[in-house]
Amino acid sequence: MIHFLLLIVCAVAIYLSCEWFVNAVEWLGERLNVGKMAVGTILAAFGTALPESVVTLVAVTTGGTEEAKNIGVGAAMGGPLALATVAYGVTGAMLLLKRRKEHVRVPALAGMPSSVPDEDVDTLALGSEKDMKRLAKDQKWFLPIFVVKVALGLVAFAFKPVLGLLFFAAYAVYFWREIRGGQDEDGEEVELEPLKFQPKAASPATWAVIAQTLLTLVVIFFASQLFVKQLDAIGPMIGLSASVTALLLSPIATELPEIMNAVIWVRQGKTQLALANISGAMMIQATVPSGLGLLFTKWHFDGALLWSGLITMAAIVYLLLTMRAHKLTPARLAVAAGFYVLFALGLIPILS
């Protein structure tokens, strides 16, 4: 019973910490004079992906056995899978609920019928054609890097570990592109909410912005780790093997901060920031943990890891096609979660 209670407490702590984190990171972006989208793709993504990267680093560098090191490899593959499926799916579901709620509430407040028929609410695209191109650009970066990442898990050659450095270089290029190009792609300025640490200050002190950012990251890190440990304990209690728990539940737990960030930004009406946070976190997960895995492990995939890679690629291709066609709606975004269900079903014959 204590594990279930701690699970709920950790989830609440992560959500509240993320709410304070996104509040602080928006002010941090303003202080650093980075573009609005770079706040999501770089600052927020780096902060929430840091705990998983540290877990991978510790696993691959201090693991006493090859099996222990492979925990880091599983984390490097599970992170992108959870983001490409569950994170996007939850975001789509939240957007769908928000649209329907506003569609019903606004006409009622105005005392007039809605100008958009009920059946058409779910078919409105998420943003302009420019917004879709912006999101598709991130997926175009992610997909080829991820394909190479999976392909390297199927082959063995002497200098494979050195290729890990190329993944770090790929993220450095992406980082530079986002920082340099973010301002040009921004739209209208959005008024920032008061900093939680200084709610009465129109322009909070820089030290307060940094302190709130760092403090919330510390809470997110420890709450996420405790959340994962509770899942590891609950898995066998409900009849799940350790391998199933590690592949199915742990990736969702480690990506919970990104999911919470997206939910909070959707609630605030900042859809592009929510989506940018996920795509930015995916870029980190595709490069930094992969580079660490290549440098310190054999980076050899079994059937389950290969299956996770194939499902991740299928989900990204689906999203990329809908984005390029300017047909990405909340409902279609929510469908991405179905790929995770497909992954779970495919694990049954692989692990049995």
C-alpha cells in the first residue's frame, strides 16, 4: 500500500514542480534573450531530460556487469519511444478536451450558437502551416539520427564506440540552430505570468529566476527517481515481470516531467511551447544517451529493443506525414499513443 501512496505523492510533486519549472524557464528564456520556441526545445527540454541522461551516464559508466550497463541502453531507447507515443498522445488528448470545453463554454457565455459545428471542432489543425513546418523540421532532424542509432545496434565493428562522439556533435549543431534561429521564427510576444518566487514583481530578479529553475529541477529529479522505484516495486505485485516493467512502465515514468510540462502549457494555451518541449526532449534523448551508450557499452540490441526502435520510427513517420500535410489535429496527435499500445502487444511474443 505504501508504494501506491508514494506513487501518487511523487506524481503530485512532479506536476507541481513542473508548474513552477515552466514558469521559471519562460523567465529564464527572456533573461537569456532566446526565442520563444527555443525555451521549449532547448531550455525546458534540457532541464527535464537531464535526469534521464544522468541515469544513463551512471548506468553505462559504473555498471559492474554488462547487464547492468544495458539498463542505460534500455533507457536510451525507452525515452524516445515514450515521448513519440505517450507524450504526444497525452498532449493531443488534453488539446482535444480543451477545445471541446472551450467550444461549449464560449458560445454559452456569449448567448449565441457556436460558429463552428461540433463535428468540425476536432478537425482544426494545430497551428498555421508555418507552425506545422516548424514542428516537422524537428522530426526531420530526429528521424535520420534515430535510424542510425538503431542500425548501429544491429552491427558490430571495432570503431563503433567512437561514433558516439558524432551523436554529441549532432546535438551541438541542433542546439546552435535553435538558439540562432529561434528569434526569427517566433510570433507574437506572450505576456509572462509573475514568477512564483516573486509574485508581486513585474520583472523578477535574475537570482530568483535561476533559484526557482534549479530548485524545481532538483525536486523533479528526486521525485522522478522515487517514482520509478515505486513502479519497479509495484510491477511484480500486479503480476508484471521485471523486464516488462522496465520496458513498459519505466520509460513513461522517466518522461513524466516532459509530459507534465506539455499538459501545463496546453492548459495555459501555449500549444506550440508544449509540442516544442517534447520534440526538443526527443532530440536530446536521440543523441546524448545514445552517445554515452555507444562509448561505454557494446550497444547491441535484442528483439525487444529493436521492436521499440521500429515502433518509435513508425510513430515519427506518422506524425511527420500529418505535419507536412498540415493535417495534424488534436485527435490525430492523440492517435500517437496507440503506437505504444502496439508496442506493448508486440512485446508479448518477444518476451514469452
